[in-house]
Amino acid sequence: MKKKVVLMGASGSGKTSMRSLIFSNNPASLTARLGATIDVEQNHVRFLGDLILNLWDCGGQDTFMETYLAQQQSTIFQHVAVMIYVFEVESRNMSKDLAYYRGCLAALRKNSPEAAVFLLVHKIDLVRGDRAAVLERKTHELQQESADVEVTVFGTSIYDESLYKAWSRIVHTLIPNAAVLSKHLTVLAQACSATEVILFERTTFLVIATSTPPPASPTAITSPPTMSPSFSTPSSTHTSSNFTSTTYSRSIPHTSVQQDSDPHKLSPTRYERTSELIKAFKHACSRVREEFHSLEMELDDFTAVLDELTKNTYVLIVVHDPTIETAALRMNVRLARKKFE
Ligand code: GTP
């Protein structure tokens, strides 16, 4: 099953940069070297069994945009499952960006009326003042431009986890059996006495599904480890409990209401942070010509195992019960493989 995803936006808005981070495991620092995309570049990524993501990165220079909207309209806009339109938060020519956006939206509606539309207000790191307020204003402006078309807007940057959050949500909409996967993950979580189990796609490390959070109870929900992005280069491919608790830190702000129902102080950004940090770790592995295989952490208050589940996925299991051994978690992952293949 092939799902076509069209990535559109003005030249220099950051389309190829995000593609290179998410699909090619490159660091943000290398994106400055990327040249302008000529015409359309296509990527195929195999997600879960027979789901293939067919990504069309469409160069944003004016001549290409004019061609997409005229001669190539049916080639570009037919059979699209998702259109992602990227806007620079501090665009120098927003009225031109919006004119092209309206053209693309109309072409999409005509050729793929069922396609979902996601808008990224990108390079949000460049905003000096109140980012939330800027994002809210931009969201309002873009929703108005979209008329009666339902759009989802994210603020993104290649320099933090926001990009993973947006892309995980987008990809999630393309997975036909996401609810079944969540159910299987819940069973696995129960078998492991885990507080949470998360399924990642292998190449991109985008979140595919998570175990359904159990109802509030003293043992409910957890925060997977939040790792410092500055940790050192790995010395072995199979890391074990040799990371200290200073290497990993937990975050995050909580209201008193959350604390009542969340004894483990859930981080709301835990999924995308994990994606971002594991990608950084994988990059560090490749710098020393090692391959990333798996990860184990045993800290004072929780244990986590990240292991290959299937050819295309990794699973992260987080447990707050100190009596549970990581070997047992790994064995359960092995036993669960068949269910997910
Ligand atoms: P075309 O291929 O011409 O359509 O451009 P593009 O949209 O693919 O832009 P590209 O990815 O080549 O990015 C242009 C520049 O934006 C590069 O120098 C990137 O480093 C920079 N860039 C991309 N994302 C971000 C971001 O989140 N923040 C900041 N500050 N710069 C970014």
C-alpha cells in the first residue's frame, strides 16, 4: 500500500532540511549545505509491513511552482494522501507564499479531494519573542486562507523535537491499523508490568503507536527517559546500564491536577524528545562507524529497554517496578515479535 505525501512550500522554507533530518538521519547542522531542490525529489520509505510512504519533495522556486500548478497539475496533485505545506515563520514575502498556497490547495481539492492538509509554520526557533503568540496568530491567518478546508497547523524547527511531533502526527494518520497496534502494545505493556510501551519506525524513529494509557492509578502512565542531547559518543553498539542517571534527566512542568493522576510526572513532549534524541544517538554511532542496535537503562526510579521489534520497528518499554529485570523485558519483546510482523 503506497501513500503519496506531497511536501510543498516556498524555496528556502526548509522542506529538504526536514526531509534530510527525518528520513536520512542527518544532523541539523548539515542542512545549511543543501542546494535548492530541482523539480521534484522522491523518497520511498517502507513503514510497517506493506505500508510505503512515497514522499514528493517539490522544489519551491517560482518557475517550478508555476509548472506544478499548470502543466504538471495532475501529476503532482493526483492520488495524494497528505499535503504538507511549509511556511517560513518570518517569510519575506508572505503574500506570494499565500498566493501559491491557495493555488496548491485548489489543485489538491480538484485532484485529491480526500487528502489531508498539514501546515508547518517552520523555523519557529527564529522567533525572539513569544513563540506561542506568534504561532497562534499565524494559525489563525492560515486557517482563514484555507477557507472551508480543514487544516492542522504545527510550529516546527529542525533544532528541537517539534519537527518529530508534527511528523509523527502526520504519519500516524496514514497508518491504517494504528488502533490495533495500540491494543497489541497495551497487552505487551501488561505482560511486562510496564507503565508505557511505544512503537517507533526504524529509519525515521517517528512514533507509530503507543500503549493506551491505563486509567489513573498509582502505577499508571510513565515518562520515558528524556536524554540529554549532549551525551557522549557511544563506545559500543549494545549499550547497557552503564549510562548514569546524570546522563539522563527527567523533565517536565506539571500542574497539581496532573500530579494527582500522574505519579511518574509525565512529560508531554516525551515521545518526540525520545525520537529526536535517539536519532542524535544513532548519528553519534554512525560517526564512530558503529551500528545502533538497542539500548537499556536502569535508573533509580525506572528501567527502560529499547529493542528491535520487527524489520521496520523499534519498541521502547518503560517500567517503574525495580524488581523487573531487563532480560525479562527483552524476552517479552522476542515473544511479541510474531504479533507485530
Ligand atoms: P527548495 O529546495 O529551494 O524548495 O528549498 P527548501 O524548502 O528545500 O529549503 P532547504 O531545506 O534547502 O533550507 C533552506 C535553509 O533553511 C537551509 O540553510 C537550512 O539550514 C535552513 N533551515 C531549515 N530548517 C530550519 C529551521 O527549522 N530553523 C532555521 N533557523 N533554519 C532552518
